[in-house]
Amino acid sequence: MEYMRIGNTDIEVSRICLGCMSFGKAGTMHDWTLDENQSEKIIRHALDLGINFFDTANGYSDGTSEEYLGKAIKRNISRDKVVIASKVYFNPGRLKREAIHREIDGSLKRLGTDYLDLYIIHRFDYDTPIEETMEALNDLVVSGKVRAIGASAMYGYQFYNMQIAARDNGWARFSAMENHYNLLYREDEREMIPICREMNVSLIPYSPLAAGHLTRAEWNSDSIRSRTDRAAMGKYDRTEREDMAIVRRVHELAERYGVKMSEIALSWQWAKGVTAPIIGATKASYLDDAATALSLKLSNEDIAYIEEPYEPHRIVGAIDHNPADGVMLIDEKK
């Protein structure tokens, strides 16, 4: 396993982050999530591979994702040997001061820990002044409940303004950006990623394999997730025709190198300067494939070849207004 520091912090993370949206009580968010025992097996396997970075959220499967992760860590490894990230936004009060203070306590309780290594705002809150949000996040850092803060999918100008507000007030700044980024969705290359590079903010993209579309030569599979993941359908199905050109090239390159398509897609991420793509694994073998991909280095010609068919996409991830209360799957295909 390889490791890298998050932003300007001393937090060292594996170059693979295990995404914990795959864990939790089925039916509370997705139908395909793993139960507590299955979740622990995946987490234990990740630890065996040297993966020390875990990403969850307060809203994943009604809090059971945090609970499963916390119990598995307590049973398998010392708390100071892992890096835990969780998120706040899809909750009452969104990113208001009182909501942030309430939600961090709930996450810590469910995780069974007294601090988080990384606390991420899940989206931009249109109803709360950015100064209120940034000051509340700074409070958590000062109190020791949080070591560092990060943000997730939003528009570049929003992220920039929040960073400047923190800088001007002497508050903690974001060290990580959990954005939507993969070979089938590269819109953040226009503004968000250059901003992050300028500010030394680490990229930890979600959906690096485009919900499985970059792991197989066909668009759909017969897995439960492929058949029931309405959020993934909402993200990707409307651009199937355009994106299959990229999928075919990834498949061709994988055949040429004698590796799996997922290895090509992940190698591309690291070649683009990503710190740790978030892998949502429901099978231990998915993590094995990701770990193997670390040794694969694509040439500049390879990268240009698989990028060339890309066409501009509508924005998926960043939102232009707060969704209705209780909505979690904002990109869901109805």
C-alpha cells in the first residue's frame, strides 16, 4: 500500500479510501448494502491490505453505516491507526451552527469514538451564511472533535468563497475535496480541481468507477446494485450513448495490458493527481483489484486515448438549491 498526506495536515492516508455507503441496514437507503457481519469482513480485508482510510456519512443507511464501521474498527484495530471521515448536510438544519454541533455528536456516538480525522460538508447549504458554517466547523477543530475539515460536491466559486472566509477570519480551512470525478464525468477539471491544486487541497473523489460502468464492457449487469441503484441510474444513464465510447476504450486498454478495467480507471485517477479515490466495495476482491492497480502506470498516450471521446456533461453532484427536507438521493432516477 502507498500513503499520502491530506492537504497541509499531518494526516497520512492510504491511496485507497474504503467508501462505507455500501454498509448499513438494507432498505434504509439502498437495497444492496451489506449487513454488520458482511461489512466487518470487508473492513477487515481492507485493513489487511494496508487501507487505513474510511469514508462514511451521518445519513448513510439511517446512521447504520457509521455504527457498523465503528464496531468493526473497535474489534479489529487501534483507533489511532485509522483515518475516519464522515459528513454533514443531509440532516435537519443542514449546515447551521446548531446542526453541525448536534450532528458531530451523533456521528461520534454512532462511530464509538471521541474524534473524527476528517469532517466533510456533504453539499453547499444555500440557506446558511458561509461564515456561520465555517466558524462552526472551526469550533470542532478547536475543541478536538475534528482534526481537519473537507467539502464535497459543489461549484468552484462556492468552495473558493468558503476557503477565503476561513482564511480572512483565521478559521480552519478545507484540506480535502470529495468530488464527483471519473473518466465518465470530468466537469470539475474546469474550475474545482484547479482551485484545489492552487490551495493544496487533496482530491478524494467519490464514484471513481462510475457505479461500475468502468468495470465491464456492457453498460448494465445483473447485480442487485445495477438493477436497483436509482441514484447511479440518475447520475449516468442519460449519457450512456456518449459514455460507452469511453467504456469501450477502457476495455480495449485493459485487454492490451492484461488487467481489469477497474485497474485502468483507477490508474487514471492517480495519474490525474488524485490522493485517494473512494472505493465502495461489496466484495473483498474489489479491494484486491484496487490495490493491484497501484502498480499500473499508464502512459501519456494511454491517458489521451481514453480521455479523447469525452463530451461535456450536465452537472451531477453540485446542486443549485437545497433539496426538500428528508431527501438523500438527490440524483435519483424516478
